Amino acid sequence: MQQTAIFRSGKTLAVLLAVLFVVGILTINSLFVYPVLNTSRSLLAFLFAPLGILYANKHNLWFRSSLRIFLKGSHRLLISMAVFFLGVLLSYEVLLMLPNNLGVALHIIILGICSIIYWGPLLINCSFHKPIAYSSKFAYFTGTTLLFFTYHQLSFVYYPSAPTLGFMWSGLATMLITLMVLFHQWFRADKKTDRRRVEGYVRRIKKV
């Protein structure tokens, strides 16, 4: 009974946090230009994509051959970073060149795929897949965050109206939350290390 109560309270807390996150995204994007488009992009990239990966983790969907490409790519950090950046950049340029409906549809599709690729190294958890070291996750996260912020700042030089400002602030808020979660997980993982057994691999133990 106690475990059930804890599970229910944890589930309720997760739902409340998700609702608060959605409200935050809506609020941020309502303050800037193109609120509908940037809200859609923000929810897709920073909520639905990571939730999709967590759902796949829970239900062991990575066993499906159609999803193996995301699993294999999650260990190629530089490729994941490049695909995310180039995919989002090119799809946004496509959005500007094509007629509105077609451009938006293509942009949303490409953004969704690239977002899953981005979150893969940080969130994918699979029993037959070697986990990525937290130091590598942190390096990947730092690089992608700097790239994300720098790109938007440079783009605002060419787009004076700053059309993606709401998306940028939504992303930075999400990345700040991700940073705190990453540090928390790293701290918990280090606490579980049996230092008495590890010590023999680091330095020679004196004989008694």
C-alpha cells in the first residue's frame, strides 16, 4: 500500500510539473513575436521529444529495428550535435522559402526528428545498450547549449524582429532544468560507487 501511494504521488507530481512546464512555455512565447509557431516548436522540441524517449525507455521500444538508428546514434555525440544543429537550421530556412503551410509542416517534421536525436544521448536508457558516461553527457550538453544560444544570437543580426526569440528562451529554460537534473543524477551515481573496491584499481592497496 505504501509503495502504491508513493507511486501515485510521484505520478501526480510528474503531471503537475508537466502542466507547469506547458504553462511556462505558453507564457514565454506569448511575450514575443510568432507566439503560435514558437509555442508549437518549443513544445515539440522540449516536451514531446524527451517524453517520447522516456516512453520508449519504459516500454522497451528500442528493441524495434525501426528505432535502432536513434539508439546507435546516441553514442555518436558529435554527429548527434551536428545533425540537430544542421537539421533545425536547414528546416527553418525551408520554412522561410516555401509556402506557409508546406514550409511549416516540413519544418515541424524535421524539428521533431532532430529533437529526438538531440535528446538521445541524454535520455536513452536501454538494457542492452552501454550507458554514456556522465562526463561525456555533460560535455555534449555544454556544447549543444552554447551552439544553440550562439546561433540564435547571430541569427538576430540578420532577422531584426528576432522571430525565434520565444523558442530560444524556452530552450534555455529547458536546458537549465536539464542541467540541474543531470548534476543530480551524476551525484547520485557517484554516491553508489563502492570506493573500497575501486581503490584497488586506482592505487595499490598496502598489505596488512
